[in-house]
Amino acid sequence: MIQKNRINSIYRRSLTMESKTARLFFIDAMRAWAILMMLQGHFVDGLLDNVFRDNSSVFYNVWKYFRGITAPVFFTVSGFIVTYLLLKNTQLGWSNPRIKKSLKRGLQLIFLGYLLRINLLGLLKGQIYKATYLVDVLHIIGFSILGIIGIYLLTQRFKNYVFPLILLLISFVLFIIEPIYANHSFSWLPEFIANYFTRANGSVFTIIPWIGYATFGGFLSVLFNKYGQLKSLYPMAIALTIIFGVTLLFVSSPIFALLFETTNIELFNKIASNNYLFIRLGDVLLVFALFMLARNLWQQRLILKVGQNTLSIYVIHFMILYGSFTGLGLYRFYNHSLSPEIVIPGALIFMTACTFLALLYARYEKQLYLLLAQSLKDSKILLDSGLVYLHRNLRVLKYKAFKRARFTRN
């Protein structure tokens, strides 16, 4: 009996170790960091008075630079996660259960992106504002998921290296041709479709080039999935991400300038003069390296919880800051009007409040769904009984009206 218990204990311990190695804790930590950076970035950028936006200030420039890293990290990690979960399952093609889950998730994010921009007060007036059709983070992540799934399905019949190669090629091509389409308005398309390709109408993000970060994240995920069992995985991954990250940061612009001098192709000159996409990709790789270096610190429950509830945090922050559904958010009342003395502690309180509410929602999510389902069921019963009562009374009224009309004729 003792021997049997000991075997069971060893088996459970081995399963626990397997689950720990299967889950990449540093990715959850990166998601947590990215969503918190996004919260403070949106809060400060939306409410800080323009008087204090001083480009000569070291502190402001440092804040602005790190704020610029947030979106590339967020998109890259999103592509990494969807691809990692996809490849984790050994079943291929449509038989892979992650396909349907990911497709559902992608469509859900796109729908939620539009839902958060709906103004209910406008709908009551019979108006749908143009801002409803603007494209934001959720739309692009949703389309990134759909795109990665599509590429995965199309490359199933080819060699294993074709899938990651196409992902990497898409990232490279989208970043290279950015100067060509950057100023194009796509006015020949309906506006709600054009918003996915141009920022001219007010969209924050566009399919091109931002999906490029998601596909690059998918490419990294394939490498982690393939070499995940190697003992030297992290030392190699850290070294390579640092090397390529530093190269993209400091060498990519001179390389494009040299290509322009050699070929006289104007596209290379435009990239060299505004090389933000490849530089940000270098930043992303360095962030990956830092989080992998400190990977043993990220197994704390709170950090993992935050990383696993980024969608709820994003939705709550959008409602509080931008006033989803009502238009009555902080942005409406304090748009570019606060001083740093108020904005900095306000950002900390805002981050804490959004995170707390999201974790509270995650804790009682099942109970809330059960309560909602029961409320809908009770409402249906009440509606059915009301309709029966109304139908019965209508029959009585009809009978009385018929008798009265007959009496009047007589």
C-alpha cells in the first residue's frame, strides 16, 4: 500500500513538472507587463495636458519610447500564443481542436472590438457614429489569429519548414513595403473596410503592418515548439534574441542606407529614414531576452493571473477610460487637461483598479454566467405567462366587442 502511494505521488509530481515545462511562464509575464504598460500608456496619453508634452524632457522621451514598445510586444506575444497552442496538439488540419477554438476566438475579438465602440445613447437616437467602425487592437489581433490559422491550414500538405518560413516572410514583406502604403487613403474602399488598411479616418492600428508582429511571434513559437525539449533551449534563445535584437536596433538602418547607395532604390532610403518597424522588432526581441533571463521569477500566481486575463483587463479599461456604450469615460471629462502630479498617481490607481476588477470578474465568472442564464430563463417564463394572459384577455375583449356589435345591429 505504501509502495503504491509512493508511485502515485511520483506520477503526480511528474505530471506537475510536465505541465510546468509545457507552459511558458515568461510569456504570461510578458502579457501581464504589456497590458499594464498599455493601461498606463492610454491613461497618460489621453489625460496629460499638452503643455507637459515636452520632447526636450528626458523623462517624457523615455516614457514615450517604452510606450512605443507596448503594441509590438502585445501583437508578437498574441501571435506566439495562438501558434504555440496550435502546434502543441499533434493532430493535423481540421482535426486539430485548436482550429475551431482559435477561429471562434478571432471572430469574438473582432466582434468585441466593434461592440466596445458602440454608443448606446446614439443608437437610441437612431445614429451610428463613425467611431464605431474604427479599428483598434482587438480587431487586428482577431484578424491575426484568423490569418495564422489560414496559413497553418494552407501549408499542412507541405514540409514542416514551410509554415514558419511563410510567417517570417509575411513579417519581412509587410515591414519592407510600409513606406509604399503608409500614406495611401484607400478611399476607393467602403470606409469600414478601408479602416483596416489606413489610419486616415482615425483607426489606431491597421492590418498592414501590425499583423507582421503577430506572424513574427508565430515564427518564434514554431522554434520554441520544435526545440522546446533541448536542455540548452534558454541559453541559446537568450543569446540569439539579444544578438538579433541589437542588430535590428543599431545595424538595420545603416544596412538599408547601404542598400539604397548600392541599388539606388528609393524604397530603401525611405525605410532607412523612418525605420521604426525593424527597430521596434529589435526591442521586442530584447524584451523576450529579459523575460527569459528572469523566467524563474514569473511563476508567482498574481503575475500569471494578470497575464491570463488580459482581455478582461482591456475591456474594463476601455469602458472606464473611453466610456464604451455611454461615452461617459474619463477621456471625455479630462481629455488632455491634467498635470503630471495628478496623471502619474492616477495611472497607478487606474492600473490597479482595472486589474482588480478583471481578477474579481474571473473569480466569479461562472457564477455570473449561471446568474445571467437563470435571469434569462426567469424572464422567458415571465414573458410566456404574460403573453398567455394577454392572449386570453384579447379573446375576451374580441368576444365582448363581437356581442356589442351584434346587439347594435339588432
